[in-house]
Amino acid sequence: DVVMTQSPLSLPVTLGQPASISCRSSQSLVYSDGNTYLNWFQQRPGQSPRRLIYKVSNRDSGVPDRFSGSGSGTDFTLKISRVEAEDVGVYYCMQGTHWPGTFGQGTKVEIK
Amino acid sequence: QVQLVESGGGVVQPGTSLRLSCAPSGFTFSSYGMHWVRQAPGKGLEWLAVMWFDGSDKFYADSVKGRFTISRDNSKNTLYLQMNSLRAEDTAVYFCARGLRGLDVWGQGTTVTVSS
């Protein structure tokens, strides 16, 4: 199975400052169709997960442009350019290239 | 409005069975792969199973293989998760999600508690 490793697991951030979360996979996430099925999800307290980013860098509809995804192969990053209070929650990467699908451990973003 | 609604959760004893359902609305269910994902209390997300849009293929996490079965009835617009031989460690909120490799829509979850 593909192991997804996120860091850091806890990320205290000052409002208005940037934040960055790393996600590394134990094998390449490039699928045979040429796409890389790496997703990022946000889970606010008490809510269901919400997808933010798909195929590494594509923002979902309604997701603020302060969120961006990048990376390739086995190394991926989610960046928040300026953290706002509503960004508090846990962020997960998840690969949909290989079965079984696997999530990272989650990164808890909180305001300092 | 695109929506998924899970149901069927409850409190059950170890060793028993439970079947969860996921009812979609606002989109053509038969065109999408579907997943089950769970979250134990205070823990992260755990991917469980996926089924292709037409039921032609499915995969499971090792933790539930042989005990859980994903299925769908496209004529009834419903996704199912049959859970057998339930254990205390299966206690979690269970989510269904849409999309073969992208999980773009999630339900609100249904809670399963396995306790004697």
C-alpha cells in the first residue's frame, strides 16, 4: 500500500501569515493516464471533509485562491498564502492513483 | 443541489452486522465511482472501499477486507456498505464520497458504535 506522510502534524500560524503543509508518498502517484491523483481536503471542526485541491494543483469551485497545491511524483505541498480564521481545521492529503486509496495522517492548523 | 446522505448507523454489539446506506441527490449516481471512508473518534480519515460507477470493480482497505462489502444499486440510486463481524475498533463516523479518484462530494456521515 502507498504510505502518505504529512508534515508537520501541528501547525500554529499567525493570522495573515503563510502556511505550508508537505505530503510525501512512498511511491510515485503518476497514473498510467499521465495524471497524478493527489487530493487535498480540509476538515473544519465538527464538519465533513471538503475537497480543496485535486490532481495536485486544481482548486475546487468556491475554494479561495489563497489555497494552492504543487508538486510532482512523490512530493507535494499545500500552501495557504495568508491564513484566515476560517482556515482552522485539519488538512489531509489523499492519493487516488493506487488502490487501496490512502490518506495522510492529517495536519492540524490552528491560530497562534 | 448535489448531496449525499448516509444512514443506517447505530449502536451494535461486537460480532454483529450492520448495513449502511448512502443516498445521492442532484447528480447522476450511475455515472460516478463511490467510496466509503471512516473516522474513529479523535482520529484521522481512513479510506475503506471504492466501487466503480457500474459496479464492475471494487477495492478494499486491508483493515476491512473480508468483513465489509461495498455494493450499489443504480436502479435505486443507493450505495451500501455491509459490515460483518464488527469490532470495537470499527467504532467511527462513516462517510460516503463521490468520484473515482477525487472524492469531490462528501456526506455528513453516520455514526457506528460497536460496544457490549
